[in-house]
Amino acid sequence: MNMALDRRRNTARLLETATALVCVLLAVLSASSAVMLAQSSANGGTVYVGILDDAREHAWHGKADADELRLVMPAFEKAGTEWHSISSFSPLEMKWTISFDGKDLGEIETHANTEEGGADELSSPESRAKQSIVTRAASVPVVGKPSRNFTGASFLVGLKTVHRPLVAVSKPYYRDPDGWKRTQLPEKIAALVRTGFRDHYPHVDRCEQEAVVEHDWKYPDSAVTLPNAYTSNKNSFLVAVRLNAGDCGWGGRPDDPADPWVLQWFLVAPDGNVHRVGGFEELLDAGDYDNDGRSEIIFFSTRSEHSDAYDLLYGDDLQKRATLVIGYR
């Protein structure tokens, strides 16, 4: 009996010890999680995406050196699960990784131009948030030579060429895991896109001299061109569609297939499903800017006579979007 009693006592002690160890382990894990959360909060936990761009404002104020001076425009932020456009940006100093085509082009540093609450913190269709670059000019990345591409609304005030805008990320996230590249479109995919375009736009107008001359135009296939196409390593296709519907005028209308300044972009999924992702002008870059294993895509567009737009597409089949409309006055 004494031996049995001893066994029960030992078992009870072991259970007490095990319970105490589990409690200690849970306490350690809880403390560790709290520390990680605090560190995340202290580090901001937020990813910012900016645009390294020419100082277009100089052209709007009659100066001739817009493509000689450059700046960073804070554009998007992700805190949590969603991307949002930045309407106000207050950090005084930033370090940015410049990304293009899945490559790290280098780092630059910027600082705020004004005290807290200044105009250079705010973005609107009339102006944009911006920070000055403190990195020496020779070390600021450039891709290609200045061209008419991406001039946007600034072309209307005489800015004939600009450097290609580049994506700037507040963390070293630049890779493009989806591997988006320009491609020659297979005819089978082109046929799917044309069908998808017709399904999305069954009724369009034909114009002459900025006036509608035919409603519900039965447009031929020859009027539908596919000027740009990209493919991913997941066998998806991103295709730009232009409808040659005559001179319907220009108004920066992203949902109007007859607007000659807007391309309608369609995504073809690996299973052949086709859907429109939006009306944009130029694909700027693709990259995994939040390090979640999927690539986001940024587009540039002329939005009006005095404003441009940047759109960041993300999520399953690029069906989510954050849009920033800015001006240069």
C-alpha cells in the first residue's frame, strides 16, 4: 500500500510540475508576442510606396529644369491587409529602395521640404506630397533616357520629356515573384481578350470631330487593337485594348473605351477567364511591395488637363485597387 501511495504522490508531483512548465511556456509565448507586437508598432509596421519622379512642378511654373531636378512623391501605404493612397505624409526623413522590373536599383534618402503641416505633405488633384532627395544626384537611379512617355498632363504646359518614374519602397521589397514580362500575344489569348472586350462593352459610340455620329456602333474586329501585352510565370496575361472609334475628344475618362488617351486593360487567368481590371495609360512596374508573395502592379495615367493618376492593383486576379490623383500647381 505504501508503494502505491508513493506512486500516486509522485504522479501528482509530476502533474503539478508539468502544469507549472506549461504555464511558464504560455507566459513566455505571450510576452514574446507582446514584444513582437510592440516592435512592429514601434517600427510603424506600415509599408510606403512612393514615386521617384522629375520635378514637374517647375514646368507648371514656367521653369525649364523640370527634368534636371528629381523628388519622391509618397503615393501608397499598406497597414494591415489593404493598400490605400496617401493624402497626407508627415515623416521628416525617409530611406527608399528603388525598384524596377523586380530589381533593386539602389537606395536613396529624402527629407521633408517644410515644417509639419506644410503644403508638401498633401496630395490632391491640384498638387502632390513630395520630399527632396538628399542623396547625391549621380547616385539616384535612372532607367532609360527622358522621353514623351509618362509626360501626362505636364505635356500641355510644354514639358516635352521626362525620366521614367520609378517605384520607391520604404522597405527592401522589390522582387516580382509573378515575373511579369512583355510578350507577343498568342492568337488564342488575343481572341479571348477581344471576346472579353465585346462582352464588357456591348454598346459604344463612333465619333467624328469630337461628336457622336453613330450610337450602338457594331464595331468590327479591325477596330480593336492590342498594343501592349504582358505575361506572368503563372501563365496569366495582362493585355491593353484600344478601340479606334474615331475622334471622340479627350477627357481622361478611364471607363470610356472611346477615349483615345485610355487603354482598357484585361486580365486573362490561367484557366482562360477574362475580366477587365481598369482603364489606364501606361504600366509602370510590377513588384511585391508588401512582401506577401504576390506582385502588385502600378499604372500611370493622364487624368485631366492638370492632373495625373497612379493606380496600384493587388489581390486575387488584381481585382483590388488604390488610386491616387495628383496635380502639380
